[in-house]
Amino acid sequence: MKNFKISSISLIPQLASSWIMLLTTVSIPVNTVQANDLYLKPSTANIDTISNSANQTSIYKQLQKNLINQNKPEAALEISERSHNGEFWELLTSHKSKQIAVSLSSEQIKQVAKQQNATIVQYSIINDEFVIAGQKQTQESELLIWVIKPTGEIALRQVNLKPLWQKENTSSSDLVAGIRGIMGTQHRNNKKIKVFPGEKDILKKDLQKLHEILIQPIADLLPNQPDKHIIFIPQGDLFFLPFAALQDTKGQYLIEKHTIATAPSIQVLDLLYQRKQQNQGLVKDVLIVGNPIMPSKPLQPGENPPETFNLPGAEQEAKQIAGIFKTQALTGKAATETTIVQKMPQAKIIHLAVNNITNKEGEFSDVLALGTSEQDDGWLTSEEIINLNLKAELVVLSGNDTAIGKVTNDGVIGLSRSFFTAGATSVIGSLWSVSDRETAFLMTEFYQELSKNPDQAAALRQAMLTTMKKYPNPMYWAGFILIGNSQ
């Protein structure tokens, strides 16, 4: 194990399986998080291969708690950041640059905030075991929030999460799921579903509760100017949260006060920034796709063909956006998989107002439904996307649930991850089933702003504010998130 000249801590026996106990007998330097040797494999003492295991997560949480108890918040931030880097980081680096994963120190984290000219907010949820009704249960215990300013200042705020389940019989994950459920189930395949009485009040209550937990404790640390960027590094189900719609006690939405984006980790944010600098000026095209004729053949042999439906709003959206950039949108029969895939590597901006199909469980999958030709089946899968050689500064996935997938410590496994792996530097995706007409309005406003100012987060914020005036319900304007580089 490598040795670093930084203050050390010892892991405690409670962390334990037989191979974890090996670590409790030695002193672990804080900056072990900066080495590949951070993780532990039973036979070789290299933990990287189990970076997503429950044991590894438990170790990280305990390390963070121990360091904070020792009044070492910056060292705890290093551990938190390392916990956000797992398979996604490895996929990004091995697929393109073959870089070795070496975690960021607190000084390097400060440099990323300065380089981004943004305030970075990183969340870490601590779970503990509690005896409830005579049985051991794992529940949320504490929320750690680090705020890293572009000036280099780092602050830590701690939030007690136990009252959520002790007094209110809920959790942060339950609140996020409830918000998405109310907002997202009202539109499926462009069909509006009846809103139940009282849902609006429940939605407002949940949005305000999460604002109280996630934003209020750090409100004094956030920039006062609305055009200054904030980049949230969520954890767990917080990746599914529409931060823009969080509401304070006065009824003001977060997007009204701040320009926001999200990222899987600070290190991924840094990698995407370096990628953008390297790709500067290499591609110039704008690829706009809307409402292809969906494939009639099944995705897999033996399956039933998927339900096909038309998205006239998506086609209108594509044509309006193409007009802004003085280009031609690919729609209907022209929007074949082969044509689109051929054009993607030359595109600086890729806009896909297309369907993604549901899997057997009824959840939206990471497969895009494009048009068919003699050369293809029309299904653009995540595996096919990953193998594309993209240099796009922005990919917009203007369909249903395109920012959704299996959640891990280091982000969401889904369409957005596939496009990042293929080479994109930022992705805008949706958190629920979005409405056709209102999304067309929002996206047109977004590109109107982007054509005047390349600041993507600012353009999305302004588009949300404009859409909010016409369609006040946040289900119509808060469903899209910007992931990655925000400027």
C-alpha cells in the first residue's frame, strides 16, 4: 500500500467482513483516497474491483463520519468524492483515454470549482443501523453537504435526517419518488392522465420539504447573483430530483434565484471540461431530429412489436429549432438510424426529439426509436451509442425519462451515460414523461437563448422562466436537467 505524508485514521472493526478486518489493523492515510489502492480485494488488497459493493459504500460512509468527528471536513470531502467515482469514471477513462483513476485532493477540488467558475455543492447521505420495533433496520441518519466556492473556500453543513422517518414516516428517497410520481405519471405516450385532488398541495409540500433539507442549510453560502452557476453533485435518488423546482417557504422556485446544473462527480466534471477544451472547434454541425417513424419490428426476436405513436409536437419542435440554426431537421421517413448515426460524429449540437421504448417492467429503457432503412433496424441501443465517436458539446434528449435509469453512487446508468461515454461533454435529459406541446415550447426557447449566448445552463434557466409564465405547473418546465459542463 502506498504511503502518503498526511494525517491518518484507523478503520474500526464494525466495518467488517474478514477481508475488511485486515484494514483495521493498520493506519490508513487520509490521502489513500488518491490512489488506486483505496479499494480492497481479498486476495491482493486492491479494492477497486468492488467499488460498487455494499461493504465499500459502508467503508466510505464510516470514513467520512470519522474524519468529520476529527474536524477534518476537507479530508472527508476527498472520501466523499472518491465514493462518487466508480464504474462511470472507469468507463469514461478506459473507453477514450486509458487514464488511471487517481482521486482528487481537496486542493484539486478547489481548482475545479475555480476552473468551472461555479459553486459546487456535493451531497453525501449517511445511513446507520437502528433498532426499530426490536429489529435492526438501516435508515437515513445524516446528510453531509459540502459547498466549494470558486474562490477556494470549502464549507460543510450537516443535516439530521432521522426526524424524516421517526416523525414523518418518510425519507429523502420517498420524497423524490413522490415528486416524480405526481409530475411524471400525468403524461404517458402524449396521453394526459387525470390529476387526483390534493396532488398539487402534496407536490408543493414535498418540494418545500426537500428545499428545507437540501438548500436551506447552505442558502447563505450560495451566490447572490442569479447568473452565477451552481453545480450539484447528488447522491443516490437525488439524481432524480428536479432541483429547479425546489421551493422555499415564500413559494419561490430555486431556478428563479440560481443558474444550475448537475454532475455525477467533481472528477467527472473536470474530465468533461478537459474534453471540451480538446474538442474546441473540431465540429460545427447542428443535428436536429424529431418524430421519426418508429420501427415496426421488435427490438429482440420473439418479442411483440412495441406500440407506435406519433409525436407531432416533437416534429414541430425539431423544425422550429432547425430554423433557429438555419439548418434542416430530420423528421419522419428521413430520420433513419443510419443517417443519424453517420451525422452524429460531425455535430457540435445533437437534438433528439424521439421516443425511447419501455422494457418488460414498463420502465423506459436506454434504447432510442429512430426510423428504419435497409441498413438498420431503427433501434439505437446504449451499446451502439457508446461505440460512436462523438465530439458534441451538447446532446439534448427531448423524450420521456431520458435522464432516468439504474441509480448508483456515481450517477445514473442510462442514455445520458452512454452519450458521455461516446464523447459528449454535456447532456440534457428528462426526469419524467414530458408533455409534447409544452416541451416543444421550452426547447424552442432554450435554443433561442443558446443561439445568443453559449452558456447552456443560463439558456436552460431562461427557457424555464419563460415557460413558467405560460405554463406555471413545474411538471411542464422542471423536467429537464443539464448534466456535465454548464458553460
